[in-house]
Amino acid sequence: MHKKLDRIDLKMLRLLQGNGRLSNAELAQLVDVSPATCHRRTQSLFEQGCIKNVRAMIVPQKVDRGALVMVGVVLDRSTPESFATFEKAVAKLKFILDCHLVAGDFDYSLKIRVKDMADFNRIHGDQLIALPGVRQTRTFFVMKEVVDNAPLEF
């Protein structure tokens, strides 16, 4: 059962989204509640599914993944079975950061991080076009990341 989020919950979410390393004591002070209340509320936010997980944001260039590539994928059939088969296969590929079923010119939009264009060319030839049901891909190399993984506003 989901309880309605109040202003304290929303403030906690905003603060944690900005800095997931805040200690419970720091967060409690910032939202003006006791540490015990803060802990209970944080646990509730996890249990309700408002917070999925907490992880470090890695700088891609520092780990040799400086090239961002967006790929539009068109499947040869638009059936629930072909979508399910494609989604199951794409979920196993660790180089894919995001995969979204989209409306428009493509069936899926993929976000991929690679070392460079040659690295993407290898992955494209070996793995992407071999995914089940893929009829066509359109590749977009990102020249400049203007906004990436921005926090949710609420």
C-alpha cells in the first residue's frame, strides 16, 4: 500500500537525489526530524518503491567509456512476442545503459557507452545487429552531453 508522500518525504527525496551519501543524521537535521523518524521514513521510501537503489555516478571518461551513442532500433515485426524476445536479449547486454520502447520512427531507443567509435563498430557488428528481430538500426554519436541523468523535479 502506498501512502501519499508529504512535504518531508519529498524534501528527503530531493536531498538524497542530490547527495545519496548523506548520513541518516545529516538528512534528519536537514529535514528537521529526529534520526529515528528519518530512518523510518527512509526505509518506508524504499519499501514503497520511491527509491529503487543508491549508487555512485561514475565519470565515463575516467573509466574509458567517453563515447555516448544513441541507437534507434526497428524490429522486423511489431508483435508482443517479438518485443518480449528482443527485450529479454537486450537486457543481457551489459554495455546498454538504457533501452526504451518508443513511439515514432523506431521501436526501441538504446543508450550505450563505449570507449570510442571503433569500440562501437565492433559491438554493433558482433552483438547489436545480431539481436533477435532487428531489421534496422540508426546510430547517433553524441557530440556534447548538455543534460545527462538530471534529477527528477517534483
